[in-house]
Amino acid sequence: MINYKVKVHVELVKCDDNIDHEPIKNNDGAFSMTISEQDAINIDMCEKSVLLTAYPTIRDAVSQHLSAMSKKKP
């Protein structure tokens, strides 16, 4: 039986990008959202931003995984 490891990596880093109110897919396939410094120091807003960014990341990863699995020979 083959097992699968699920890995999640979350980073909060300073940047000079414009604020994004919706997660966007980057060229490397990762999703990101830029928030204000005020949101970054507010636990509720910070958590909400991380969760909003995580959702499309999870959906995309699961979709790619299941697509690859469906192409495998039984």
C-alpha cells in the first residue's frame, strides 16, 4: 500500500506589493494575498487572510492530485 504525505507551508513576510483583497495564483503555482500591516497584527484579520488564501490552495492541490491519480493505470 502506498501512503501519501500532505504538506502545508504558510509564510507571512513583509513586502511592498499592493494590497490584494482576494487570493491570487502566482507564477509558481502558489496562492498569495497581500494584507495591510494593521491586518497583519490583528489576530482575527490575519487568521481570516490565511484561511482565505489556504482554501484555493487546498482545492488546487487536491484537484491536481486527483487528476494525476485518474490518469494512472489501474
